[in-house]
Amino acid sequence: MTTTLNISRFVNDEIDILVSLVNSAYRGESSKQGWTTEADLLGGIRTDERSIKTQLSKPGAIMLTAKDEAGKMVGCVYLLQQGSQLYLGMLTVAPHLQAKGIGKELLFAAEKYGREINCTSVVMTVIDKRHELVEWYKRHGYHSSGEIRPFPTSPSFGIPKQPLQFVVLEKNI
């Protein structure tokens, strides 16, 4: 990554920017510019303002954002402390900036945060059909826990175009 990133805690007055960023990376035509698209697997939006606010209202929840040198939000990751585990979700990078190291920097920042709050592992769920994403996490030290979880039935998370489930990945930090 040639650009200097500023990774910090999310500020609520930028929620519309965050929602737009996440939806652009996962759903619709814009998401197809990057490799993290779910557009072929799910219809609808990935998130909305209400969902983000609900997630961030949970005790132990934060969002880290990555901003470029101009102050533009280019990535984010949701983190939720669950005892000694840190749940990681919604790792997002703007589609046109993917494969430039931003995701890796956010992942490392999340792991660092987990260590700072005395977590011993990071856990996440990834759609089972996202083989390239599972492999990316494995290259960064994550492994399958063997646990499979059902995909949410709420349309607020997206409308599946085929049967989906989650695999659980984890890493000791």
C-alpha cells in the first residue's frame, strides 16, 4: 500500500459514508470492481444505518475505519469483544482500492486491538461459498473451527440467491 492510512475508531457522524462504503463493496454493480463482492450470492443491501447503530450499541462493540491521506473513508472493520474472543465482521475495502493492502492493514489493526483488550483469539463467520475469501484469511493465520452456522433469514442482511451458510474461522492472537 503506497498511501498512508489513518486507522481509528469510527465517528458516528459519518454513518452515511460508512453504510455507502460497505454496500458498495459487497452488493450491486460497484462491488464487482473488487474481489469481495457478494452480488452473485445475495440481492438487496448489505447493511443500513439502523443495522450499524444496532451493532455498535452492543457492549464491547467498535468499528475501526481506514482513511486515506485526504481523509476519505476507504475501509472499515466491525469488532465485538465476547469474553476472551474478539468477533470480527464487515471487513470492508472500497472496491477500486482492493488488493492494495488496506484489508490486511485493517486486519492487523483489529488483531492489535484484540490484544490490547486482552482477547486471546479472533473469530469470524464467512459465507461458505466465498472460497477465495476463506483462503485469504487462511493466508493470514486463520483456520476453520469446524463450526457451521446458518445464514440469517432477515432480508436486512440480504436476499440469498442460493442456499448459504457460514463457516467459522479463528486465529489465536
